[in-house]
Amino acid sequence: MAGAGNARLLDTPHGASFDVMIIGAGFAGMYMLHRVRLLGLSALVLEAGSGVGGTWYWNRYPGARCDVESMQYSFSFSDELQQEWRWTERYASQPEILAYANYVAKKFDLLPDIRFDTRVTDAIYRGEDCRWLISTDKGARYNAKWCVMATGCLSAAQTPKIPGLDTFEGRIFHTGNWPRELVSFAGHVVGVIGTGSSGIQVIPKIAEQAKHLYVFQRTPNFTVPARNRPIDLEYENSWKQNYRERRAKARSMPAGILCDIGEKSALAVSPDERSQEYEKRWTEGGTGFTAAFSDLLRNAEANATAADFVRAKIRTLVEDPTVAERLIPTDHPIGAKRICADTKYFETFNRENVTLVDLRANPISGLSPGGVTAGTDFFGLDSLVLATGFDAITGALNKINIVGRYGRKLAEKWQYGPNTLLGMMSSGFPNLFIITGPGSPSVLTNVVVAIEDNVEWISKCIAHLVETNADYIDATALAEETWMRQVREAAQGTLYPEAKSWYLGMNIPGKPAVFMPYVGGLPAYQRICEEVAAEGYKGFQIRMTRD
């Protein structure tokens, strides 16, 4: 197979040429590099951080933890890797996942072909020879036949535009860009803005340290107990003895996660049977709660039975009835926003050093050097934590000046919502691949599974192009339009669009409200991708440079 082989990092001059440039060294970028090497092609990875791990490199906040069980939130492409790595907890913490990412990087000798502390600023397509010109914040320039965006779905931290934020004299932290050094809140009065997934994880941890904690909540969220626990040897061995079978079964499930999915409608059983099933799931812990019945994300009446169960639980866990009611979500179906898994989140509001501030009743008007004003009240703070999430799915891509055919910018093309074919290419941007992009299942799945599937499809596509001596591939506008219609229709058959969630970009002012992931399930998506490839990459235009 053609290719110059892998140029080692220390020998890489500015302006060097590669077969493949990969942007991002998270799980997606690392696996993409590994697959490109297997093709015998040259590749270089550019990474803004100082190490591998992607979202698990940046999100170092106290309590950061995965909500997919660790035996499944891991690579499956290497059985040797599966057998030798040992997870210690049911739901792995950020430090353990980052350690795993570093282990993978060293095991497969990936580090020599990754340039760290390097942020890509521009990716510009050169039509005359079908190459991508890549520029970085360090002034370096590279070019490659194919460019793969492994920038991640949750990697562009969103900082709210609060008047006076830059005048605050205390410490400010963002959960999505946490310092590498240890942060102590002992003796501090702390404010946390945001009660989404990162807020729900970090709030109990800060409450254990802080002199006082003010939680500024605009939108209450559904969360269920994680019931995290150490992994015993028997449980670990049960997975390792038949990992292949369990992985295959997981891939046959809608979210790519092996779990017990209820086959009955929530409305087809008696109230007692329904309550028993919810209680069982609540006791077991984890986000499998919303898989208790088959129609919880498709039928509003069925969904209400699950939502009411959780609301009742909140009332029993929170001692102050007024605080409990403020913590109860009433404006969206359970699961329509990504349901969270917590450790003693609601119980944290029983602590004397924790105060819930309802921003719907008392919106923040601004910050001053000493604290936050919400409504008519002033809250003096020593530290402020922004648990305000991400510009999800498209944010990291739109931060790069990506310019395709005829000088068209990707951000301009996507100004009314992203358009892709299979979530992996966007028409008008030849030879540019996206891993878990908009229009793919991505964040609705076990993301590691989604990454592996996309990387393998892309690498096989590149192999096909090399073997057939083709230099150019682009999604056709018609195929892209047809796919995006399928994405919209799949979402319309669910309750997802009824929530003002980051799935629709509604946490970002001015971002078009478009449901971005493909909700038709991982098996259906895999089947479609396989069929497209089997039919000669139907919907894609493939040609020689001079055609």
C-alpha cells in the first residue's frame, strides 16, 4: 500500500507532508492513528493539550466520572489490551480513565507521532492537488491528502457571558478546563453555576470542603444514583472470559451498551409492577433506569410514570420541602436531556453549608469583584466554578477555520445547523472526515463504541481510495440532504426534541436549534454505513485529481 511510512516527531519540519493529518489526541485520535499506521500510511496528530485523553484530559474537576460502566467504556479492538488492563471501579473516575488513555498511547507507541500543546487554527482545502493545508497557533504548517477531525463532541467549553465576570477578584474555574494542579476549597465560600452533568458531579465534592457553597441553578435536572462500587475479581473475570460475546451483544443494542432493556410498554403493566421495576433500577443504579420500559423516550404518558417516580424520590431525599420542589425537573421528559448518574447529589442539599439559589426566580444580574448578584441578593464568594457545559458536537469544529471547495467555510455552511452524510463527511469538504460528527449516534451511545465504528469505517474508506488510486472523495449534496432528513425524522419520533438540551444546541445563545445526533440506534446506523461502503460508497463522489 502506498505511503511514506510514519515520520517521527523530532524529524518533522514545518511544512511537512503526510498522508493523513489527525486533529485531536483523545480516544478517537489515538485509535485513528493506530489504524492509519496499519495501512502503512504516514500520519501526524495535532493536540491542543499537553497529553492524550481528550475530554478526560481537560475535565479534571473533583468527582469527574464516566456514566458508562468501565468494563464497557474501553477499547475492544485489542483483546490483549482488554485482558491486561484492570479497572478498579464500576464507573471509572477521570484519573483512572486518563491513566488508561496514557497506557494505550504507550502500548501502541503512539506518542512519537503526536505533537502536543499545538492548537489547529486553519484547515484549508487546496483544490489543485486535493490536499489539506493545516496551520497551527505555533506558526507551523502541514499538508495532507486526508484530514480527520477527532476533535470530540464535548471539548469546547462554554463560558457564559455574565456581566462583570472579568471583574471578579476571586478564583474562577471551568469544569471543562480544570487546572492540572490540586485545587482546595477548604475555608472558602464557593459558588457553582450550573446543575448539568458536571455540576451534579462536582457539587457534592466541593460541599465536603467549602466553608459554604451556593449552588446557582437555572434548570433542575433528572439524575439517578450511580451506585458506584469497587470491581471484584469475579466480576472482572466474568467479562474477560467472554469479552468478545459481550462486546458483540452490546453492539446489537441501541446505545452500544450491554444492559437489560425492558421489552414492555410502561403502560402495559400494572402500577405495582411498574413501580417495582423502577425501584429495582433505582437500587441497581446507573443510567439504565430509562431502559426499564420500551417506550419511555417515545411516549409522553409512559415517560411521565418514570419522571414521577424520580420526583417522588427527590422529595424523600431532600429534607426541606421547598428546596426539594426547586430541585424537581418539570419542563422536560426524563431522558430527553442526557440523564445523569450521581453520588449523593440530592442529599448534599441537606447540608447546613449548602444553599440552593433559584435563578429562574432570581436571575444573575452580574458579578462584581466580591461576588455574584442574583435578584436582589448579593452572594460574596472566594471562588466561582462554572459548570456550564460545552458547545457540543459542532463547537470544536467551528473553532477551527475550516475552508473547503470554492473558499466556503464550514462554519458558514452550518450557520443554520450542521449537515453531513453519516456524520462523517460534509459535502463541499473533500477528503475531510469527522469522527462522531453531527448526524451520527455519537453522544447517544457508548462513545468509545461509536468512535471505534467510525474510525474503522474511515480507515477502510481511505484504504479503498489508496487501492483504487483515487485522490478525492466528497459527499454529494443530494445524499447529504437525504441523510439529514432521516436524522430529523428519527428525532421527531421521540421525546428528545421536547427538551431545551445541548443535543439541540440550546445551551448556546444564537446557535440554531437542530437536533444533532442520529437517534435511530447504533445497529441501524452500523447497517447503513456498511451498506454504503458495500455499494461502492454510495452517496459519495470518488474520482482522480485530474478528472
